[in-house]
Amino acid sequence: MDRDTPRPDLQDRSTGRFGRALDLVRQRGILEPFRLVRRHGIGESSRFVARNIRYLIADRLARKWDRDNGVDTAGSIRLDGLDVVGPHRDEGNECVCTSPKSFAFIMNSLPADLGDYTFIDIGSGKSRTLLLASHYPFASIVGVEFARELVAIAKRNIERYKSPAQKCRALSVVEADAAAYEFPETPLLVYFYNPFSKDVFDVVLSNLVASLARHRRRCFVVYGSSSHSAIDWARPAIRDTGVFERLVTPPMPHFLDAVRTIDYAAFEYRPS
């Protein structure tokens, strides 16, 4: 395919759950759900149903947010069929979006005066977080994304998004491998929502620390994760740099617009 033509066939895993369940029943018979309950037990089966109900509610709310705002940010997009920059395709996680209520909760736990900061979303996907960040008075907002199709969608979303809540309209997306990205020499709020493996994260974090050492400036790092237990290695990795101090933040509550509750941590750059 010509590199100037984005591929339209994104593989969205968030759709078709009912269809897949019906296919299973058709293939294995109407008693299959009862066999699964017997195999896994009432407790685990109930939790499975509850997780799927929560997923469906959150997905419906995400798509409603998109319809209300004339954009396309919802879904759970696989990366294996996308055209990516750099050698880290297999290290990336599916493209999912942060829920508006979860993002607002995180922002409310940070200092209010961020007017001269650049907000950077590492692994910005289809731009949901960039659009939510535009509700705050950042100096500028930058998404870093290595999947070319997602970059194209994000740029269209930025052009279309005209919310009266916007306080920053200086939004852009950089098509780049995060491990090769050069951070701007401005105060920074760097946001990660479990975009890739620990190996890539370590490289990006090392690059950030080196950039801050060359041009000392204020910086916050926020890492959030709702799966893969990534927060369990991200927190100590940031702390062990020796230049970030973890902020005291409240735990994330359950929000209906979130597929899972986000576990997050926020750090401030405080070199000795």
C-alpha cells in the first residue's frame, strides 16, 4: 500500500462481543454456558459476566462521547496490522482510550498551575487523551504515536474537535517511535497510559532524564495502567531514576465510563 494512503481496516477488539458469544453457543450448543459455569465455578463466572457488562457500558459511553463531539477515539485497536515507525511493533500494547472521568480525576490530583507546560502523551493513539488535555490551559499539547493510521485519525479528530471546554488549541501529533523522540525544552507533563513494554519504557524514561539533565526544567510524569500490572514495574522504574519524587495522590474510584479502574502514579522532577 502507498504510504500516503492510511489503511481503513483497523481491527477493533471492542466490537462484536455478543456476536462472538452467540457463535460459541451455535458451535458448541445451548448447554455450553452451563458447562462453562460448572467448569469455572459460580464466583468466577459471575465476575466474568460483571467484567463484560462493565466493558459494554464503558464502550457505549466512549462511543457516545465520540458521537457528541464528532470524533473517532473509542475502541481497542490491535497494532499487528498497522504501519508503524521503528522496530518496536511487538513491544506496543493495544490502542485504548482514557475515560474522561478518569483523566479529570488524575488532573485534579496535580498542581493547578500548568499554564506554561507542554502536555505530552506518549502513545497517543487516536487522540482521546490529547482532546481531554485541551480542556486545561497548557501552553501546548503533543501526542507521540508510532502507528501511521492512528496518527491520521488523530489529526482528523484534532481538526474536528470544537468543544467550548477547550482552553488550549495548540494540539499536534508526532509520528515517531517513542524511544527516538526528543522532548521539547519546555516545562513538561509527560503522560503514559501503558503504551508499551518495560524495555521500551526504560529507554523513553532514560531519554527524558537525560533531556532534563541537559536542560533543567520543571517536569511531572504520570503513569496509568488498567491491565498487564504495568504500574508495578513503572512506579519503581521512575523512582529508581533518583530524580523524581512520587506525589501523594488519592486512589482512582470506579467510573462507569472506564472499562477498568486505572491504577496510576504521579511524580515530580526534583533533582538533588
